[in-house]
Amino acid sequence: MSAAGSLAPTASANTSQRQRRRCLAVLAAIVLVPLALATLVGLVWLERMQTLESGIQGDLDRLQRYQRLVATLPALRQALAEEQSNDAFKAYYFDADTPAIAGAQLQREVQDMVRNAGARPVSAQVLPSDEQDDPPRVRVRIQLQGTTDQLFDVLYRVESARPFLLIDQLSIRSQARSNQRRGRRTTRGASRPDNQDQLTVRLDIFGYFLGTSG
């Protein structure tokens, strides 16, 4: 009876210890799980805040750059207005109220160049303008007759002209073939025709149109 009586308190003590451990484990789970969840949420929130802060800082930097660009616009507009009002600047453009007027100026100048070079203008027409050109252009097509030297003189005058003129298309046809056919019908002692060196030339020429500044 004495041995059985001594085992009963020992078993009771072991049971009590196990119950305390279970209670401590449950208590620890109750405390640690929410703490772990709170820590995880805090880390995610902190990372999100850092990302937002970085994005805000980037937006602020871009905003400052835009503000600096906007601040330079008045000076740029003033500089552009000064350049457009500069006579030296206008010397390189056809300054007219409309493209039609600029085209008429270009046609008249090209015809004068041909005549001053000693060649003969046959026809001239203003070509349609392309709205996509920037700066806009005025174009003219002229057909002329003259010698090789006269053609070189015309090309030189176009190259050195002010406003700037550029040649877009050039077509040359010699009259030598027709003269050769005619020459076969003449005697060998006959003189060669005077227009043996004559060329028929078609030129597409364009210049830039400044227009009015609105």
C-alpha cells in the first residue's frame, strides 16, 4: 500500500506539468502567430511605402524638369520671333503672304535667270505644294532651250540665288539627233546648222516659303 500511495502523487505531478506545457504552448501560439502576422504585414507595408516614395520622388523630378522647360518657352519664343524678323534670316526664304504669291515670285526669278543667261524660256508653271513639307516649299517647273554653256550659266545662277533655290529634277534632251538627220540631206560642203549645240532642258526648282508669322 505504501508503494501505490507514493506513485499516485508522482503521476498527478506529471499530469500537471503536461497541462502547464500545453497551456504555455497554446499561449505562445496565441501570442506569436498574431505577432508573426503583424511583422509580415509591417514588412509588406514598409516595402510598399518605399516603392510609393520612390515613385513620388521620380514624379517630382520629372515635374521639376517640365517646369524648367516651361520656364524657357518665353525666351525661346522671343528668340524665334527675333530670328523671323531678322532680315538676314528672311533673305534665305520667300517671304510672301500666300504660297501662290511666293510661287509667282519664284517663277519670275527663274525666268529672269534663264533670259540673263542667254537661253530661251519655253514654258513655266508653279507646281502644287506639299502640306507635309516643313518648312513649306514652293516649286516651279520650267522648260528652256539653250546651249551647254547657257545651261551651266543657269545652273550657276540657281545655285547662287537668294532666297535659296534647289534643283529637284533635271531632264536634258539634245537636238543633235534631229540635226544629224537633216545633215544627211545636205551636201558635204554645206555648213552645220547654228543650233547643232542646242539643248531642251526641263528643270524642277524649289525654294522655302517663310510666310507670315500670323
